[in-house]
Amino acid sequence: MTARILRRTAIFAVSLLAASIVVFVFTAVLPGDPAQVALGVNATPELLAQTRAEFGIDRPLVTQYLDWMGGVLTGDFGNSYVTRDAIGPELADRLGVTLWLVGAGMLVAVLIAIPFGVLAAVRHRRASGTVVSAASQLGIAVPAFLAGILLVQVFAVRLQWLPSGGWTPPVQDPGEFLRGLILPALSLGVVQGAVLTRYVRSSVLDVLGEDYLRTARSKGLMPGQALIRHGLRNAAIPVVTVLGLQLTTLLVGAVVVERVFVLPGLGSMLLDAVSARDLLTVQGIVLVLVAGALLVNFLVDVLYTVLDPKLRGAR
Amino acid sequence: MKARLLAAALALLLVASGCSAGSSAFVPDDGSTLAVGFAAEPQNFDFTRTDGAAIPQALLYNVYEGLVKLDDQGRVVPLLADSWTVSPDRLVYDFTLKPGVLFSNGTEFTAEDVRFSINRVKTDWTISIKSKMDVVDRVEVLDPLHARVVLTKPSNAWLFDMASRVGAMFTPTGIADLANKPVGTGPYEVTSRRRGDSIVLQANQRFRGPEPAYRTVYLKYYKDPTALNNALLSNGIDVIGTITAPDSIPQFEADSRFNVIQGTTNSEVVLAFNNKKEPLNDVRVRRALTLAIDRKALLDTAWAGRGTLIGSMVPPTDPWYEDLSAAYPHDPDQARALLAEAGKPQLNLRLRIPNLPYAISSAQVVQSQLAEVGVSVTIEPLDFPAVWLKQVFTDHDYDLSIIQHVEARDITTFGRPSFYWGYDSKTTQDLLAQADRGTPEEQVTAMREVARTLSADAAADWLFLFPNVVAAKKKVTGLVRNQVSESFDLTTLGRSE
């Protein structure tokens, strides 16, 4: 098992290094000159040259890459071309917002998926089960931004119960923070919840056919009690795995939802940085996102190893 | 584990149901607080080193002040200077400063600061508009309340420019961290910001005048026009600084909660011709294209009929404005005749535009109308600003482009042959120079002549002037109708309870 985890760790590290090179190369070949964008329409050649030197983008690409990686490894992401501030703290701040959003979206997804998925499985031969299945099918087809726009129209513009967007840090006003998080979390979570419902359903259906459930019922437990005491825990293992993999999808969805709800997270930071050709910032954000995705995959992998006895001897 | 999830969900629901309908506590709703929504966010607060309209929009007149400012009619009026005199040779400006003015860090504003600020434009600013101060020879401190500015040549543009960000007054003790901590003499100071979300301004306790009507102002930023509109509709903000989705205007006009104000801007939407390059170096071709386009129809399609047809690079708030929109009436037959005369009955042109809504919708109209006179147009949207700036603006690699020119009095760009218009006319250059050095009356006459010359040369096709459409809750009064200065001026605002 240890060997397998070590191997996975090595793969994780190498992927991260490769990703950093890809990220760097792709941002470096983006058309458009950051110095020109920073200076605006009437920039003179002298000012352009001066600004390029100040940004360090007149140096060879290899030097720039090594300089950047050296900084990143010590936690220094450099200074933004546009805001002139250190990128690291800003990234951390924005990452916080995105993590809250992803976490809340995940919570909504789980809260939807578990009851409805179990319901759809237990009643899979009845009308109510079919309705839930059909609804989840529909939910999968709705993109998160559309869900967001609809929710805003109903709950913010018409009813005016909840804000249409904006962010209040939890330390500043917890109530307002939660109110602002509800609609974005719903629009992100409902779609994921629909996807997850189908996994819960099939997983529970599998469990329902198992011998140990029959045994439990023969001991005198009601079908519901048997499922809750013995079935759900077993049904949860594949669901948790899917949940881990879905985290990456949630991150992507969060980028879009941040735009709809004007949340100052990583997604909106990335969009701004790309349009301003703030290359160092783009590199920093993309690297963090890629690292996040790789980390989730790595952890899921390790969890597999730990959870599944069959893999313990494997390499 | 599940019990904990359930508890969290319950808490969430409790909070949601506990909130009263219609409230918006993101911005405290207490009468002395105002929230204004904008589309473009300042990346930092240092307009001496970062270009773009968003920083002066937030800070000029509100946090930073100059010796003079522009009113909404485009007139230069006193601000930190009580009055000024101009010498007969138009080279020497003597300013009498307001007494008792303090910067927000407590330093007193004197003629020394005038000298410091103007000289600093030349030495420390890195953005290109610093060249507006090139005409200054020296600044003299006559006494603490009298500053003298000596120019190298007479320039009407200079005093006008002093009302823009280049004329902002700084103190040597307040420039340590311009990007984060602006120090000015204005009625507000910046107290906090959250990037990607908002900037908070608070009344400056050291301000000389009466306290502004709103003690706290939230400037909130929405990249997406729909999100901006929704914020006003759902009480998240009180004012939309400028509506960027014209189709949404009727819904605000129909809603009794809001006032909608429409005025003009300095923003000409221009169909640029590459005057230097075949075939647009031929005036007959340029005239033909101008005749072929129905600008009224274009305005209706591209910007919901809001905006003004001007036919020149001059907005109605400039003293030399005259309506030249009828100079080239829509006339496809004459356009075809002119193209035939130029020996170019069939043309293929590249219309390279920024990927922005107004440019894309305008480009489609231009394309279909030019097709009617035998000119086939390929539309190429370019990522803005980065790619458009590089390829069209810097490399002049285009036949036609469509872009909004937002700077005040930017008609002077037609006097620069190296500018991306590629327009090189001795007459225009002489007239512009003459206008800048003459008396204000001579300036008006000469500038009017510049606009007419450009129109006769069909140097570009001025499609329309962007409107300034502000939507605000009824309680907000004193909003500036015409967006003439670079500032979103909070100092004129009031409230009706």
C-alpha cells in the first residue's frame, strides 16, 4: 500500500511540474502585449520598452519561467502587472470565496441527492420514483448559469427576498454572508445534485439486491430500517468517489456562477486577468486551479487504496 | 456526519426565512448611504501609472480635486482655484487658491502642492496622457495662495486638461502608496475595497465644505450588464452609473421606483477608415462608404435608438459643436456612382473590431449596408483590449474598424498622422494649432473649421455618440445628465426623503 501511495505522490508531483510548464507556455503565447494593455491607447515606444523591462517580459522565456517557479515554490506568485500588488494574498482571498461557493454547492447537491436518490431507488417501480428520475434527468440538462439567471429573476428581482449578487465576508456579517451564498449555492448545487441523484439511485438499487439486506429484513427489520442501518453505508462508498471527481466539475461551474452573481472568487479574477493580459496573475490562478484538480484526483486515488482492500496489495 | 449536515441545512433555512422581504443589507439602507453600480472596475487607485477610465471615474472630484473642474455643460469652472487670470500673450496663468484647504491626511494645500503636482506629471507619471503637461514651461510659487503657471506656447487645451486627471492635486506627504491609499482634498476618502466587488468611500472629515449628502458611498462593480441591471431591480444598489445594455432601459422607465436620465457623453462610436492604405486613401471611396451607411438605422439596431447622430468628432457639449449629421445622407445610388468613378465598383474590406457588444452589432449593420453598394465586408472580432490594441491600433493592420473614442476633445487625434486613422492633412493640422493658441473665440471658429474639413474629407464615419443613461432610485437627486468630465461626480448629489 505504501509503495502505491508513494508512486501516486510521485505522479502527482510530476504532473504538477508538467502543468506549470504548460500553463506558462500557453499564457506566454497569448496574443497581445501586457505592457501595451497596461499603458493604454497612446503609449509611446519608449514607455512600452520601459514598462516591458519593469514587468520583466523582455527577458528570455526560460529565465522568466525559472524565476516564476522559484517564486511560486516559496509562496511568492509575483506582482500583478495591472494592480501592482502581490498576487499571492489576493489569490488566497479569492480562493476562499470560491471554496465557500464550491462547499455550499456541494452541500446543496448532497442534500438533494441523498433523499431523492434513495427515494427513486426504493420506489423505482412506482410513479414517484419515475418522477424523481425524470426530474433529475431534466436537472442534468440545465446549465448552472441558466439556473442562476432563473433564480435571480424569481428570488431577487421579483420577490426581492435575496440579493442578486455580491459578496459579504462571513466575519463581517454572517447573516448577510449566508443570504448572499444561498442563490449561487443553489444554482451550482441543483445541477450537481441532479447528477448525483442518479448515482445514489443506482448505488442504492445495487445494495437493495444484496444478500445482507435480505438477512437484515429476515431478522425482523422494516425495509426502511434495514436500508438505513445496513444499506446506506455500503451504498455511500461509490457515491463518495463520484463526489470527489465531481469537485473538479464544481470548480468549473463555480467560475460561471461567480460571473452571474458577481462573486469575487478565482473565476472572476481569472476572467479579469485574461482580458487585461495580466499574465503573471493568469499563470498563478490557472496553476492553483490545476493543482486543486490534481490534488482531488490524488486524494481520491489514495482514498481508494485505503478503502478498498482489494487494492492494498496492488501497485 | 449526517446529523451535522442536517443542522447546517436547517441553520441555512432559518437564516433565509428570518430575513425580511425587500431588504438589502449588503449596503446598509440608512439614508446617508448610497450604492452606485458600474461596469468597469479600477484595478488600483493610481491613475498616474495605470491608464483607463475607471480610476478617474471613481476618484476624480470625489477624492482628488484639481484647480478647475468641468460642469455638465463642459465649461471650465473653479475648484481649488478661486479664480485665475491669463496674460495677454496667453502664456502666463495666475491662480488664486482657496484658503483653508486640507488634504485627507491633514496636510494643508498650498501653491507648493500645485508646483509639486504639475511637475510630477512630467517626471513620475508613466501613462501617455502625461504629454498634456508638455506645454508647461515652469510653475512658480508667488505665495502660499498664489501659483503661476508659465506655458511654452499658448494653449487652450491646457486649461481644459487641468480639469481632467492630469490636473489632480497631490501632496508630497500623500504619494507613498498611490495604488492603495489615495490622499486628496476632495469630499471623500477611500476606506476599503474588495477587488472584484466594491470600493467604499467615506466622507472626508477634513473637507472644507459642507458634508456631502451621502456620508458613505459604495461603488459596486458588475462585469455583466444583466447582473448590473438586476442589482438595481433587486435593491442591491441605488444608481446605475451608466446603463450598458440599452434594451433594458424601458424596464427602468416603466418602473415607478426609478428615474431615468439620458444625456450625452464624449464617446463617439467611429467607423475608422485606414486613410493611409489602398483603397481608403481615396476620398471618393471614403465618401461612398459614408453615403452607403444609414446611421439612423444603425443606431436603432446597435443601441436601441439611444444616442445622438453627430456626423463629426464633436459632442454637443463642446463650444464648437455643430450638427454635421446631414452632410452625407443615406444614398446608395450616389455611393455606387462614386465607387465606379474611383474605379472600385467591387471591393473586399476587412472590418476588424473589438469583441464588444456595440461594435459587433454596429458591424453587422455596416456589413449588410455596404453589401448593397457592392462592397463586401469581412468582420473580424478581436479580443479587446489586448489584440485590437496590438493589431489595429499599433500595427495599423486593418481597412475598417469600429470603436468608441471616449476621451474629451479627441478630435485632435486627426492632427497626428501617426495615429491609427492614418489621416494626414496639413489644413487640419494648421487649424488645430491655430485653435489651440488663439483666443477662446478664435478657438471656436478654428475648431468648427476642423470638424467641417474632416467631414468633407470623410476622414472617418462618425456613426453615433454614446448616450449617458443613468437609472436611479427616486430618492437620489442631482445626478449629472451629460457625462463630460472623467469623473462620476458624487459631489452634486442630494436626496429627497
